[in-house]
Amino acid sequence: MHLVDLRLRGFRNLADDDLELPEEGVALVGPNAQGKTNLLEAVYYLEILKSFRGASDRQLVRFGDSFFRVEGRVRAQERDQPFDGQRRERVVGAAWQREGSRKKVTLDGQEPPRLSDAIGQVGVVLFTPADLALVNDGPAERRRFLDIVLSLNEPGYVTALQRYRQVLSQRNAALRTGASDHAGAWDELLVEAGARVTALRGRWIHHGRERFTDLYRELSGGEAATFRYDPGVPEVMEEGDPPADDHGRQLEASVGARYRDALSEARDRERRQGTTVVGPHRDELRIRVADGGEPLDVRDYGSGGQRRSVALALRLLEADTVRRRKGREPILLMDDVLAELDEDRSRRLLDLLDRTAVGQTILTAPRDSDVRFRGDRLVRWRVQQGRMER
Ligand code: ATP
Ligand code: MG
């Protein structure tokens, strides 16, 4: 995959511009606060239709302006699956205007029926220093990671997740006010949406385990790491039991049955606590690393370098998911990633990328010496007060 051109209007501090991007990628080099991350944010906006930094659309509009618009043309290369089974190119556009807070998204010039239809159309994986939160923060951060990967790559996931959240909040409202009979009325809907979410998460984790261990071993230079699904519906998936590969349907049915039982077992507890205590909103993805000895939870015991390697391995696994599910080589965005790593780790990361990631890569670095990617072949642009100097 390859972002051919990018049209920018009114986005953050970036100058209005029509950029043509080299097929292999580009290194954005410049001092702090010039607009390097802003450019990555604009590209990734086309993938998730919001800011990856958690900014509101309003904050993305250049100070003093009334709207922003970003438009990108992506091309599937020879080895990539075409879009919709036939097209080689796709144009994704997104705009937001202050007046009336209006957002408009287009795919090849047409507004899709739902915004969620336009999510994940490009195939981009982003690496940022903020990924450390995936390791350091609580389970919600890892659920968010699962949600993003699956929303972008698994048809039906976003819909199930949105439905689950909606039903969960209504059920919790009923439990809070002590109307637990009322809460029971939501059970079937909760099980239906929740079983889909659990099955798709469980299946992804199951299929990714080996690859995650391999990626981490390569990055760390021989250490072992594992991840494991700790589902919020107890005893819902047996370790080592490979889920049938039918889009998780069979798994979904068995999860649903177990979920129903777990809800009735938890009836008293829920009444006491006034909230739903079983379900994927309590999922955890447990990651352990072992440096020769006992495997230990990386969140509690990992070193700085181990944490960084785990975060990188998760992103590399996400890139693998795009390859596998979409049949396209993802575009990689790497914000300041190399500057953060020690010599050995960055060499191993570069080796790994050289072997596995053959698509376009857009990376940022404060200094020229931090660009050690693909030798000296990668084109460099200077970033100066929001301008890309080619
Ligand atoms: P670093 O190397 O420190 O990460 P960077 O080049 O990645 O720097 P960015 O985060 O891309 O920096 O850009 C930050 C700049 O963009 C800041 O100076 C900030 O004031 C400016 N900025 C952020 N939002 C807007 C906006 N809506 N309008 C205009 N300027 C903005
Ligand atoms: Mg930055």
C-alpha cells in the first residue's frame, strides 16, 4: 500500500499543501514543535476518522480558521489485494467545520451510509512513544488496543462493540437504581453483543500468540514473552483450544451459553454492587516476559526496554493482522520511535522491518542521525513551522 498524495487544508499548524509522497516513504526531520507529529496525525485521521492523540476535531482546526480538510489517495501495489476486489486506487477524504460541528467523510467521493463503514479503509499502523501506555496503564488501555485492531480489521466488530456499550450502560443504569428485574430485561441483548466481542477478541489473541512471542524474541534478542486472554466472562475460553475458523461463529455460540450462566451466577453480586460484573468490559490481555527465569507480568516487573519491546511487538502484530485480514501491506507511521531505543534494540527493529515491512513508511525524527531506516535511501523532508520542504 502506498499513500500517493495528501491534500491538507487548515489542519493544525500544517501549511495548506498538496503533497506527493514517495512510494518507499519519507523521513520527516525537524526540531521540536514544527509539525512532524501533526502530519502523521493527519494521515492516521484517514484511517480512524479521529485524532490518535485524543484531540477533538475542534482542536485540529488551525487556530483562527473555520474548518479542516484532509484527503489522501492510496494505491494498492501489485502484491496487494485491490479495494472492493477491483479498484487499485481509493480516495479517502475527511473534513470538519466549526459551524454546526459538522464532520463529512467521503470514500471515492461518496459519503458512506455510516461513518464506521469508512474506518480502516487505508490500512495504516501507527507507532508512537505513547504506546508505552499499552504496557504501563490499566487493562482499559489494552482493551482499547484490541478494540482498535479489531475495529479496523474485523468486519462486524465495531457494530457489536457499540451495541454492547449501549446495552451495558442501560443495564447498569437499571442496576444502579435497584431495578434488578428491569436489568434482567437487558440480559439477552448483552449476551448477544458481548459474545460477539469476546469471541472476536479471543480468536485474535489465540491466533496472535505465537507470532507475538516470535516478534518479541527478535526485538529483545532472545527473551521470551507471552500474552494470554483473561476474559471478563469467567471460564469462557479454554487455553490451547483452537477456535474454529468460521469468523468466530461457533465460538460465539459457546461463549454466549457460558455468558448466560455467568450472569445468573452473578445475580446477587450485581444487586449488591449495583453494576454489571461479567462481560468483555472486564477483559484483560495479560503480558508476561521472562529473561531466563520465571515469566513475570511486564506491567509490574518489566524494565524500560522490555516495556518498549512489548509495545513494539504489539504494533508489529497489528501490522501482521492487516496483512492477513486485508491482504495488503500496511503503511507504517513511526513517530520518534528510533530515537527512543538503545542501539541494539533499534538495530534489531530495523532488521525486522527490513525483512517484513515492504510497504511505505513515514517516520519522524528530530535529527538526521536518528533516521537509520533503509540505509540512506529514504527521502527526507525538513519540517519547518508546518511546511514540508522537499
Ligand atoms: P516534537 O519533535 O516535539 O514531537 P513535532 O514536530 O512533532 O514536535 P507537532 O506536535 O507536530 O510537533 O506540532 C506541534 C505544534 O503544532 C505546536 O507548536 C502547536 O502549538 C501547534 N498546533 C497544535 N494544534 C494547532 C492548531 N489547531 N492550530 C495551529 N497550530 C497548532
Ligand atoms: Mg512529535
